[in-house]
Amino acid sequence: MINRTLWLERLRQAWTRRSIVWLSGVRRVGKTTLTRMLPEAVYMNCDLPSTVRALEDPELFLDSQASDSVLIFDEVHHLNDPSRLLKIAADEYPQLQILATGSSTLAATRKFRDSLTGRKQAIHLCPILWEECSDPFGVRDLDHRLLHGGLPEPLLATHKDLAFFNEWIDSFYARDILELFGIRNRQGFLSLFRLLLRQSGGQLDYSQLANLSELSRPTVKAHIEAMQIAHAVHLLRPFHGGGKREIISRPKCYAFDTGFVTFEKGWDTIRDDDRGLLWEHLVLDTLRVRFADENIFYWQDKSHREVDFVIRRERDRVDVVECKVNPDKLNVAPIKAFRSLYPEGENYVVSPAVKAAYRIRRNNLVFTVCTAKDVS
């Protein structure tokens, strides 16, 4: 069993703010394993018919629990009316600590009639972070993490099992997309999904994706929205402040896991040219754990000068995050162009091999070279 202490602490902190915590994440990311690490919790697998019957009368079930109980409703979306159960628990049994899990956010899923606004604290469990790849995992090789991805099963495997990734994609459609969103065009949806895996980290071109997947442009947009809700992709918006030469409308699309990116690209090894883009995915995961999605951007101008990530702090302060496997290969020109427009903020160079943060000066700009978790 993998002990993910970072996430256990996040659960405990969330319960100090709300009695209900919604833990979401893609299939086989480790949600059930994480819930099993909570001592003395009452675990209910909502995929079982016996659990569905036991929860038909929420009041009767909740009345039977001790006042200080921790209750886990795993895969709660399998219940006929999951939001009713959670709403009753939040309103009438606030002394209970409830952890509900599912593959998607509550927003826009057909099963949830109430998004529980103001009643829950949401946590997105992402694939295993690079900072978590320490001795208990036996994984400290960056190329292994990039190639295999961060789902526990393939990450801990010695060799990459291609059947796992094919099976996961089939299950993702059948158990999440079809069941939660009712999207019945399996071939079209999966064609689009695989295209996004291959293009991960690039700017979205809806018209091109529509042509390649043989779907209409509105359908492409709707399918990508479903993938976002199911945590399979993340759209990163461009940062802009009104400059005439800035890219303002085209988001970047990042797949949820590097293992699936390398699988769809057909890579069986990681080459030098591959590491930079894949390392961006790992850095983005860590930034999303520490900052709200609406405060993380990328920046590019029409001269194709680009900053990997921009973190909005205050009205006139934005931080720059450049992802470099080798910090010595930092290209200062794009950051200098960005800072000519937005001078206030910290500059970070995030590298996987840094043991202790240090500062450097390049072209009159000061950078902190550090790991992703040091960006604070």
C-alpha cells in the first residue's frame, strides 16, 4: 500500500472547513486506497447492491452511526440519488465527517441534481506527484515516472504494460463518459481523446480537431468539456493584460497523465527532446495542488515567445514558472519580454534534480531555482 501522507493531510484540513469532502480523480488513481488509510472509518462501496439498499433511507442509516463517525461513500455516483444522501448528511448530521468519492467533479453530471454548493470541500486527487516519488515507492528515476505515468499500478511496474492503458481508456468511456454524460458515439469520442493525448501540452485548435476526429466543432467542444469534468484533460488559459501582441484566446490542453501521453505517442523510451514537455505536465500537477486553477496560466506573444506558467498573485503581481530539466539551459528572452509588460513578481526555474533552492541572476533578472513544491 502506498502511503500518500500529503493527501491525508489535505483531507483532514478540508474537514475543518466542511463536514463533507468530495474526493474526485480519474479511475485507478488511488481514491479507494487513500480512503482505506483512514483509521476506524466506516467504508461503504456504493458499487455494491447491498450498499445501495442500505442507503435507500439516508436518515435511518445516518441515525445508526456514532456522532463522531467518519463515513466513506466510495463511488457514490452509483447511488440513484447521491446528492440527496449528501445534502441530508450536511444539513442534518454536521457532526459526521463524510468522504464521498467519484471520477468526476459534481458539476454537469447527470446523476447529481444538486452540486452541494456551500456544503462540501472538493479535492482533486491527481496522479502521483514527482515529490511523492521517494523511497517508499522505490521510484526516483524521472524517465520511469514520465514513461509509466503516475497511476500507482503502472508506476510501480518494472515494464510498461500496454494492455493496462488500452483497458483503462475503454473503461474510462464505458464507466465514466457513457454512464455520467450519456455520450454514445464511442468511436468519435475516443478518437478525439486519443488526439488530445498525442497533442498534449499544445494549443487547442477546435477546427483541426473536428476535421481529424470527424466530429462537428460544437461536439468537439462538448466532448472536451466532459473530459475536463472527468479530470482527463486540463485547459490552461493564456495570460494577457491587454497587450496587442499577446495571445489572448487559445488555451493549451494538457492530458491528465504522462503515461497515457507516451502510450498514445508509441514511445517505449524517453529521449532528451521528450523530457521538457513531459516535465511540464508534472510541474503543472504540483502547481494545481497548491494554487487555484483560475490563477494558473501560460503566456505567449505573436513572436512565439512563451512562458511555461504564470501564477496570478495580486492585481499587479504575477509569478513566472519555467520548467527546465537542466536549469543551465534557461532561455531568458521570453521572460524578459514578459517582464517588460509585467515587472512585478517572482521568477522560478523548476527542475527535478534540485535538492535545495538557490538564486541566480540572468540579464538583470533574478531567478529562484527550485522544485515545484518550493513555488509558494
